[in-house]
Amino acid sequence: MKIETKITTSVMEGIKVLYGQEVPAAQVQLQKTKKEFEGHLTLVVFPFLRLSRKSPEQTAQEIGAYLQQNEPAVASFNVIKGFLNLTISSACWIDLLNEIHADAQYGLTKATETSPLVMIEYSSPNTNKPLHLGHVRNNLLGNALANIVAANGNKVVKTNIVNDRGIHICKSMLAWLKYGKGETPESSGKKGDHLIGDYYVAFDKHYKEEVKQLTEQYMAGGMSEEEAKTKAEKDSPLMNEAREMLVKWEANDPEVRSLWKKMNDWVYAGFDETYKKMGVSFDKIYYESETYLEGKEKVMEGLEKGFFYRKEDGSVWADLTQEGLDHKLLLRSDGTSVYMTQDIGTAKLRFQDFPINKMIYVVGNEQNYHFQVLSILLDKLGFEWGKSLVHFSYGMVELPEGKMKSREGTVVDADDLIEEMIQTAKETSQELGKLDNINKEEAENIARIVGLGALKYFILKVDARKNMTFNPKESIDFNGNTGPFIQYTYARIRSVLRKAAEAGISIPAALPENLELTEKEEGLIQMLSDFKAVVKQAGEDYSPSVIANYCYDLVKEYNQFYHDYSILREENADLKVFRLALSENVGKIVRLGMALLGIEVPERM
């Protein structure tokens, strides 16, 4: 039985014996004792004062005396004003460690057939450029969130919606036709997504040059600079060609569609490589080229039912003024769809494919308004989960040098970043002598695990709602709140356990309960038992950072214990085995916690 449950039951019995009245379990408020006071758990006695009709101190004293006499779990107590601090007996902590030790998946709840189905959408790339640092944050958050939601007993479907249509795609296609000379990923040696991204940048460069020349021409004819620039942008032959290409695409022109498919296939092969490196995957991928028509159909259905209205120019709108919002465009006057229409179409297909109970969209905070509107529209259109959809809104990620712009080619490419992190991990590990006596293949794998762990942890330890600055050098430090520090502690624990096994020491299924533990050891067991609540909180708050920072606090506490106490050199055999069991379970919880974040931990470092 959980220690808190035992104490709660005994407090309820004590109140009945001492004051002749029954109290519900919800009235028994137990919390972790603050570090500055002695004890493990603190009981708040103020709710019982009307029953005792005594001062807070006297009430706490009476309840404490009753518990010490009648509850074997309570070794001692002290009173600070209206708070009763309880010290739990060593036997009780050992019993709890035995329970944690027996459960290989401690803190994680498996889904059952009747568990709710949660769909999580993340990544959402465009097929006109490679994945960049912003996508990295999105993918890592989405992947971690999926793991955490599943660890809370839900069935999870991970989905991706690929933005594979629109003017931006046509820009890359047109630039490749004009300047590409038939270049392919094979002929250039470039990943497909990088190759297409280069042509997106090339389009922008030629377009800007064209606009500049036309602006100068119009200004020479007497126009103001502002008028000239506006006219130049409208008249740009390059941009008009891209628009014509989009019209042809919409009309299913075989030549344009064939080129579109060929270039998109190059991009998907590149994306798959990057996803694999990141350790990210999806159960189902949707494509906007397939969902936008579904969206148009659904909007027309809403128009017929009177949910939406048509303006004189033929465009279709939703009036959301009753919901405290404005009027929202759903179909343009030429009948083409907007992002909102596409999202409605994707929702329709998803609802057909899966019995969704909850839908979570992992999208940056600049889209907060979009998802507020989408929720209302889906609800109007009869999607059961529309009202309760969750927009997991996260902040932007920047580099110490500032913002990134993909049109100008100044983004931090995801592949380059991953390679840089692995290389830095390799160099740092070599400098510190951490890869000595390890063969080349294992050293390469450790550098990969540490480099990716540093990247993932640095991004996931920050509250997702906040904007953040990613500093590659800071993230790979082997000290402080970093992935490598946690990974190194795990490797240290594995090393201790290997040495114990070599010495013929094994850990029994149940530890003897007659040991006197130190405050540090009891505190570590208490932290291990907190993992269940931490996973639950991370699931309720949709917050991977809760897991990340728990893992850091746990290893920080363990390292102090490792520094202060002998493990293998301990002379008391029972105590030695206890400390090995404690170490093994710290390692287990670290491994489980880091796995929820999508981070591997190495056996040696």
C-alpha cells in the first residue's frame, strides 16, 4: 500500500478516536515536507480544528502522538505551528523500494481496449524546404507528448499533415524548371529536401531582382517608390508564372502534376532520413493535396445548413461574432480553399479513419487564433471532439544570433544541426577522455546518443509555451541541467552494477527490512516513488518539461548520494545490496523518464 494511503487511513482513524468524528479522505491533506524541516510527509491540521476545538499546535501534537503509537509507518514527528511533520520508518521505505523494484514499468500505465483514443498531430512540414530548427522543436515536443499521453493509459495515434500544395510549392517547381538543368538528388549528391529548398531560395532571389528592376523602371516613369514597388510585385512575370502553375495544378494538368509528384518524392525521401535520425515516427500521414477538396465539400455542406454565408463576390464566410470573434474566410471568391478549409477536410478524413476521443494539434503559438476558430467550426459541423480539441501551443525557438528566415536561406537546417551536435559530442567526449578504451563503432554510437540527447533534452526541458534560445555549446555540457549529465549518471550506475555482477553480487527480489537508512537514501526512494505522479502531471498539463526536470533533480540527488556513501566498498553486506538495488532503480526510472522524452541512455560513456 502507498505510504500516503496508509497515513491517510490512520489519520482518519485517529480523528475518530481523538475527537469522536469521522472525516473524509479528501480532508486529509498530505504534502512533501519542506527541505528545511525534519520529516518526509507533512499533515495540514487546520481542517481539523473545528473538531478538536484546540489550538493548531495542540491538535497536531495529539494527532502525531496517536500516529506514532498506532501506525508502524510513523517513526517520529515534530510540530511546526499548524503543520505536523512525520518521519516515515526505514522499513516502510524499503518496502516501497521493493514495490518499485518489482515493477519493470513503474509509473507507466498501459492502454486497454476501452482506453480513450488520442490523436496527436505534429511536424506539418512544407514540401518546398528541408526541416529546420523550428521543426525540430515541433517534432520533439510532439513525439514526447505522444509517449507521455500513452504512458497515462491512452491509445495514441501519431499523425502528420504535409503541406504539399500551394504557391510556395510552385515557386520551387518553377525555379527548378528554369534554373535546374535537370539536377536530381543523385546527380548533385544532395538530399532531396535540401535540393528543393535551394530552388525555393533561388526563386526568391530572382523574384527580388525582378521586382527591383521593375520598381526602378516605374519610378523612372514618375511613380512614387511605394506605388512602383506594389505595381512591380503585381506585374512580376516570375510570380505570375508561379500563379499560373498553381492554377494548372488545381486543374490537374498532367505535366505539372507529374513534376510535382517527382519533386515531392525527392523531398519525402529526405524527410524520412531526418525523421529517422531524430527518432520520430508517425502512424498515419495526411496530405493537404488530398484533404483540401474534402474541406471544400464540408464548407459547402455548412453553407447549405446555414452555418456559413456567401458574400456577393462568391466567397464563403463564417460569422463568429456571437462567440466574441470576427468573420472568418473559408473559401475565396475564386473557390480556392484557405488553411482553415484544409484543416476541416483533414479533420473529416481523420474522423472517418479513427474513433477519436481527443485531438491534439502541436503547432506554434502564432496559430492560437486559428485553432480557437477551428474548434468552433468543427463543433458547428458536428465533430464530437471539436469543442475539446487541444492546441498544444509552443513558443518560437531561436539561436543566440537571432531569428531565422527560410526564404533567404538563413534557417538552421535540422540535418546540419544533428550532425553538428554529434560531432561536438564526439569532440567533447574525447577531450574529457570518456571514449578511451572503447572501440570505434561503440564510440560513434555513444557520440550519436549523447549528441541527440543533448539536443532533445535542451529543447524539452524548457516549458513549451515559452520562446527559447537554443545554444548548441551549452546543451552538450557534461555538468548542470543537460542531457549528457543525466546520461553520464545512468552510465555510471550501469558501471557500478557491472562491477557488482563481476564480483558475484546479485540483488534479491525482496530486500531485508531491518536496515537503518540515511536521510539521503530515504529521500531517493521518496523521489523514485514520485515518478508516478510526475508522469500523471506531465500528461494532465501536456508538459514534457515536467519529466525532463524531474530526471535532472533525481540524478543530481543520486550523485550527491554516490559521492557521500560507499556502495561496493560498504562492509555491511545487506546495506551493500540495498544500495545496489537503490542505484539500479534510480537507473531504471531515469531510463523510463528519458525514453518518454525520446532520449536514449548509453550503457557506458
